[in-house]
Amino acid sequence: MKTSSRLRAGDEYLFDWIDKLRADAGSGELAPIPLGVGDCDLPTPPVIVTAMQRAVEQPELHRYPPYEGTARMRTAAVDFFRRRFGLRPDPDREVLVTLGSKEAMAHLALAFVDPGDVVIVPDPGYPVYATWARFCGAEVYRMPLRRENGFLPDLDAIPADIARRAKLLWVCYPNNPTAALADTEFYDRLACFALQHDILVASDAAYSEIYFDAPPPSFLQSPGAMECGIEFHSLSKAYNMPGWRVGYAVGNEQAIAALRAVKTHTDSGTFAAVQHAAVAALTDTTDYPARLRAVYHERMTVLCDGLEAAGLEVLRPRATFYCLVRNPAGLAGSAFSERLLTEARVLSIPATGFGPGGEGYTRLTVCAGLDQIHEAVRRVSTITW
Ligand SMILES: Cc1ncc(COP(=O)(O)O)c(C=O)c1O
């Protein structure tokens, strides 16, 4: 049997590798504390589960859903956009319901990228952007996210030839893995850059609701962004729904139509009952994401205080459930992560797993209960680096 050249040997998906590492590290009392993968430990809120239970009993929701998503789901997404960002995308032409955001981000590459094109991705960055660019035969240009620049890319440093040949440029704020935020001034410059070079900006906003001070803006709020942008939103992080696979894309009409076209050839949409539950989430008036933010903030404070007290340099995040820790004692690549696992039995992810630009840093999450975080800090404190 011969697999495609696309699936290069050793090209394992980062989180698949982490899951295996976790399984190999032992279970029961020996199980390491999971501060590696960003998979929330908390359950989906009851209001959403109840909506799902009711929805699943309605036979009309058992059929294939509309390719673009149910009208109710698209309207709920538009209402969220109006409340949160002051924007009113057209629910019929500028919104598309997706299976979480990962599949849609992959399919965007199929919709826009031809062999020989350039795709610009952040480094470090969520692996899907670069992998699918490569799957489509594109040249990947990694734009460095540097700490001294607030982990924002320097658009002026993108070579003219790259900008000319680029079809797609990815950004992700609040950012995984750096936890950095983008401001409107950066997004305004990005929209100008994209319009000038006829590049589609793909903005990954999976963490838009996980923040600790002011709500982060949407790229689509910038002048001209609806002409050159598409943004991916997901219910996975804001409502603890990673297993439900529901999200939506908002943006330029042509980009939405192209993505929809690829998806009609690929999947048949998110189960309508799940969309029903997602509407319950987006229209819930009790502001669940605010309560979730408070939980993450408390956990993050315990983690960061504890790691700092242990003598480590922590980049305190203003958003997401991740924090970067500077590798101590000049440890490179995954060496710090490996020592955290073997000596403290704490799982983490070397930031180099997100690209070479992550060198020198390790990512930890707070997707574990306070008891576990306290215990992780205690164990890490016993190690001499
Ligand atoms: C930056 C980023 N974007 C997108 C996703 C995909 O999330 P989902 O497909 O569940 O919406 C993740 C998941 O961890 C992520 O970290």
C-alpha cells in the first residue's frame, strides 16, 4: 500500500503525538498532570445540553442540514457579531456554519490555494495553516512572531516577491500558542496590506471569548476587511463544546461562497440538533463565557504565580487558556518539556511544536482543575534547573 507523498513520514499531527505521549506516560496514579493540550476539562453548560436533548427528539432535525447551516444558527451568529463587534454580516451571503473551525480552515486552503502559490503563516502558529498549504502544493512563508513585537508579525518585513505571490495570510488572535492579542491598529494595517497585495486574510478567532481584560476586536471591524477577509469562530472554547464540532465563518461573500463550494463536496454539515444547541449557547443571556473567563483567570494566576515562585520566567497572558514559559537553563527544543514530564510528571508542549519560531519557549494550559494546577506547581518547584 502506498500513501500519498503528502503524508510524509514523521509528519504526525502535533496533538496526536501529545496524546500518545500522555498515554505512554501512564495512567491512574502515574498519569501525568495534563497541562499540554488545550482541551477544556469542564462540561458543556447544562442549558446547551438540555437544548440538545430536546433537539435530538425532533425527527426533522435528523435529516441532512442545509450546506450553509440552519437559518437560525446563521442568524444567531449574526446577532453575536452585532452585540460583540458592532457588525451586521449578511446571514445568507457572509456567514457559513462549520464543523468546529479546524475543518473549515483546512478547506479554505482547498478553496484558494493552487500549487506554486504562497501561503503566509505565523511562526509559531496552529499547525493546520501550514500543513494544508503544503497539502495544496503551496510554498509556506513563515512570518515570525517575536516577543519584542508583542508577537505581532512585522508586515513590512514580508519580502515583496512573497507578498506578490501570496494568496492567503493567516493570523490568530488571541493567539495560540503565545496568548498575545492584536489591536485594531494592527488589524487596520493588515487590511491595507491585504488589499494592496490582493491577499485573502484568514483570521482564526477560536479564542475570541477567552480574555482577561478588554474584549479583543475582530479583524472584520477594520476598514476594508470585509473585502479581503474571512474569520473563523468556534463554540469549542467559549462554551466547552470541543467535541460537538460547531463553529462558523464570517467574511467576504466570495470567500464564504468558495468555502461553501468545497464543503458541499466534502461534508454535509453539522448535525442540525447540534446547531440547535449552538443557538441556545449563542442566545443564552446568562453570559456563560464570562463565568468561564473567571475560572481560567483564577487558574492562570495560580499557575503563573507558582511557576514564577519556582524561579521560571512566565509570559503572563491577557487571553486564552495558555501561557508561555521561557525554557530555563538554556534548554532547547523539547528538552524542558521532557524534563517536566519525566521529573515532575507534568505534560506541556514545546512551542517549537508550532514552528521553529517557538524556540526557547514551552506552552502550558490551565485546562485542568485548581487542585491539579496546585499539584503541578508543587512538583515543578522541587526541580532544580
Ligand atoms: C488556534 C486554534 N484554532 C482553531 C482550533 C480548532 O478548534 P475547533 O476546530 O474545535 O473550533 C484550535 C484548537 O485547539 C486552536 O488552538
